[in-house]
Amino acid sequence: MFRNFKVVSRVVFGRGCFNQLDDIVLENRKEAGSCMVFLVDDVFKNSVLERRLPLQKHDMLLWINVDNEPTTAYVDQLTRRIRSHVEVDSKQVAGGVIGIGGGSAMDLAKAVAIMLTNPGSAADYQGWDLVQHPAVYHMGVPTLSGTGAEVSRTTVLIGPQKKLGINSDYTVFDQIVLDPDLISGAPGSQRFYTGMDCYIHCIESLNGRFINMFSRSYGEKALALCREVFLNGGPDEDDKLMMASYFGGMSISYSQVGICHALSYGLSFVLGIHHGIGNCIAFDRLEKYYPEGVREFREMLERNRIQLPRKVVADLDEKRLEKMIDVSLILEPLWQNALGSDWKKKMPREKIKDIYRQM
Amino acid sequence: MFRNFKVVSRVVFGRGCFNQLDDIVLENRKEAGSCMVFLVDDVFKNSVLERRLPLQKHDMLLWINVDNEPTTAYVDQLTRRIRSHVEVDSKQVAGGVIGIGGGSAMDLAKAVAIMLTNPGSAADYQGWDLVQHPAVYHMGVPTLSGTGAEVSRTTVLIGPQKKLGINSDYTVFDQIVLDPDLISGAPGSQRFYTGMDCYIHCIESLNGRFINMFSRSYGEKALALCREVFLNGGPDEDDKLMMASYFGGMSISYSQVGICHALSYGLSFVLGIHHGIGNCIAFDRLEKYYPEGVREFREMLERNRIQLPRKVVADLDEKRLEKMIDVSLILEPLWQNALGSDWKKKMPREKIKDIYRQM
């Protein structure tokens, strides 16, 4: 059985296309009085971007904070806030959610769009294909590129017990707005770490066992674009990085990430390390598994003058290290993609611990 | 303004995924008694593929003939046949159309799906964004790769006065099933000419004025895949050709084809030459405009032992030649993409005639 892959069905790409947001939203304002919820990364408070948001009378602007990785509790809290806002006037319905920001902001928007139509807590849906009801209309507007969150069928959340995505066809955005101008203002290191998320997941998927030609075609081009951006640069680099992220996300359709992402999930859960930087910290210790990729990654580090944090795990207490290993081991498909069906033999806990201790 | 590009929202890719057709169709059989119409290229009559069609009680199997390029009259005729079939039992509705075949078969399926919900003749909708009502559910299953018809927002038809596509968001398939096994049986020259459609439209879009990074990323990868297929070959070549076609089609999103396609439309209209071979005949005479592309194309001709038809226009009577020029000149966006807004100055009728006379 091959997955019947759900693709984001509407894409606008172009410098300045953010200006079309009002028109695009308008088409999706179904009922008079329906409310669009703008979930926007709070780094944009009082920015030019804030003034460009096409807010209308009934709309709701929710600033979201992603200093920490998104949690299921935060999703539940945002969902409650939207529900109570909507209840003020019973004619209103939440007609859609528009997420503006990096991977975390987009993931929050996807999760909230799901939770507006599904009962319980977001934590109930962490896993694969657990969502029962279609989400409300949701749109992603990336202001950082690399995660592939704009096209993926997952929204990765830290729950009470684990870091795991809500993987579902309903998670996929209905619309994405790809404006390379929006990513040009990101701080250099954040841009780098997020971009490396794309680079690393291409290396992992292209070297994995699940790959097919659909995913390979996307992955190879995403990788080539990452190389152009992080080894050469140039005037089109924002356009290229945005496309690398989109292609990188598409390449996951029929493949999977691998060891690095599994380890990175543990780092995030136990130490609160953000996904992009966590990937970089882990990848730097995986030369044995991805030799060429790690060599090229180090060249990228150097060219972009990035100093990786060191000794983040080395002195960690045993209990927390064990939890880190537990979290990484939940990601079975990732290990299987990287090492095959006998991955448990090839990667006992002690070996994972050794790798973590080098970080 | 950038186009809000409509993408095929469901894609299955994989060798043997045609076996999942029944499951995929099942999800889209909305009402009891609703009828799925299978439009299948009649080369598959009495073939293994015919026996694999998941036909159910109320379904309709229509063999279609594409010895000639699809016409608006043929679309109207097929639509009438489906309507009268459905009227036999008033409970029935045509719930969807499934096109199985090459670019012509897929174009017919797209056009019929539109005409089942729109009044008048298909000829009324040749042009850009003229369709008023959404089509019925429609699925494309390519058995030849290269045209990009599986992802494009057009269905190219020969009408009473012109060869022109029905370009509309409603034209886009809801689902495509990409099974590389299905294209492995095509005759060598047909496979080559159809594949060259992809190669040529990549050359035209990458060298055109409309291109942006979205289209460029797709176009460059499609071109690279075409090179692998037609210069090297190898065990994965069907997978690669299928992806080349998909990427080539996607690359047209924000770009356009160029001179070769414009001329090829004239060849088809007046001489009934099929699109793929028409492109090759025209491209071979465009070294001045696409020097590297034409050189490489000739290398591909040689490696694949293809003998291009010669002297197809050279001795044509003046009246028909003039009509050929008329038809090619309708494609304004193509000329503009290739030559700029002053294309009419750069390409007077006499110059077009000279190029045609060399074919």
C-alpha cells in the first residue's frame, strides 16, 4: 500500500505576495460574521508586518510565544481562548486559522485548527491518523524556512509524556503563502538552524530505506538548493531557501527522517532545546551514520560562522538522560528508516546513550 | 499579483499503486447509485489493464480514441453519452470521471468532468478562466509521461477555430495515481515524443521571462530527470520519467512555454500532428532561440534512434500555412514569455512562415 499523499492544494509564491492575503482570506470568509483567527509569532508585535495584517471587524489576533517549543497544553489554551471569543456573539464561528511565523507558529496554527473541531486535548491526537474530524480552514505563512511545516502532514508538539506530532491528512494546510521577503529579516543563527532542519532531513530521507522516486526527486532538489544557499549565497537566496523548505517537506511524503531527528526529539523534550538547533547538535555526532552529510554540514557551519553549543548533555544526570533515550525511542519509523527492521539490535540503549554523551 | 496556484491535492506514487484504485474510488462514491465514468484509451481494450479496472454495478466504461488530437466536438459527444447513460435511472448521478491514458485521454477526462456541470459546448470555455462551475470529481491515471497533463490547469482541445486549452482551476484533477509500471509498455517512439514534451517545456520555461524560483526549482529538476532518462536510461527510468512529467507540469505554475509550443499548436490544428511529435518537429528548427536545448535534444534523438519526420510543412499550400500562423499567434502569453512584450516586432508573420517552411 502506498500512501495517498495529501498535498497543500493552494500555493502562492512570490516576493510581496503577502499583500494578497486580504483577497485570499476574503474568498474563505464563508459566513457573514465568521471570524478569522490570526495566530502570529509575538516577535512581530509592533512591527511593519503587524500593520499589514488584513484584520476585519470580527477577526481575532492572537500573539503566540514560541520561546519554548509548542506544547499540547498551549494548543488547548489557545483553542479555549478562541472558543470563548467566538461565544461572545453566538452568530460567530471560527471560520479559519492563519498561522504566521516559523515552524512552531505554523504547527500551533495547524493544531488549533484541528482542535476547534475535535474534542478533548491535543495530547489525545499525538500519533498517526488519530484525528476524526476535518479541521477548520487553515493557512500557513512562513517567516522562517527550513522545517517544511508549511507542507507537512504533522504538527509537532511536546505533550505530557512525549514529543510527537499529530500526523494526519487533516493537519495539512489548505493554503500557503510563500513570500521570500518575509524570511529576509530573520537573525542569522536562527535562519541557519532552521535551514539545517531541511538539509538534515534531506540527508536522512535520501539515505533511508523508505525512499522512492517521488521523495527522492524532491529531496535531491531541496538538498541542491540548501547547498546553493549555505555554501554560496547570492541575491536569490531567500527564494531558494523557501523552495528548499517546501521541497524538503514534500520529500517526506514517501520517506522519513532518521537517527538525527529521533535524537533531537529527546533533546527538545528533556532540555527544551529548539528543534533546529537540536538537530544540529545531534547531527554533528552522527558522522558514522551520515559521513558525507556531516562533513558538508561542518563546512556550512564554518562558512556561516556558526558556533554549535557544546556539552549540553555530557554532564546530564542519569535519570534525565534515560528519559531522553525513552523519548527518542518512541520514533520507531525514524529508526526503522535509518537502520532497517532490525534497528533495535543495531541500536541498543547503551549506544544511544554513548551518542548523547558526546553532545 | 501572483497566481494562487491550484495543486492536485491527492497523489499516490509507486509501482503497483494502480491496485489501490478501487479503494481510492470507493472514498469518492458519495451516493448509493452514483456512477463513476472510466474514460480509457482504447489501446487498452482486451488488455490486462482492462481486467484490472475496478468497475462496479452502476459504473460506465467509455473507450476513447485518441488517434486524432482531442476535439471540443468529441468532448461534447462524450458528455452527451454520459448524460444519457445517467438518465436511464434518475437516481444516478455521474459522481466522477477517471481518465486513464496519455495526455489526450487525461485532457478528455478533465474536459468531460467540467462539461458535466457546465452548460454549452467545450468550445465555449477554450481560453483562460471561463469555467463558471466546479467540475465533478476527476482523477488522472497516466499511462504515458511527459505532457504534465496530470498536474496542469489546462485541457488542450482542438475547437472549430483554434487549438487552445480550457485553462481553469476547475480543470485540475482532484486525484492522480502515478504508477510507473503503467508507462513501461508504451512504444519507444511514442514514449520519446511524449517525454520530449516535458524536456521542451522545461527548456522554454527556464529560458522564458515569466519564470520565478518556484517554477525554476521544478523545471530544473524535471530537466535533470529527462537527461537521466533520455541520455543514460537505467532500471529506474520509468519512475524518473513519471516524476519528470509531474515536475515539468508543476514548473508551468508560474511560467509559460514558448515559441516551440506556439508553433506546434499550428502544426496540430492544420495537419493533425500529435502534440509531442509536433513539438519535436518545431523544436528542431529553433536552434537560434534555444541553442543549447536544441543541441542536447538532437543528442537525445540520436541516442534513442528516433528519425524525425521531415518536410511536413515545406510544400504546404499558402492558405493552410497562413492558418497555421494564425493559430500559433493566438498563443500570446507563450510568445510574450519567450520574446518579451515587444514580441510582435521581433516575430512578424514572415519570420514565422520562414521557420514553418523549414519543417
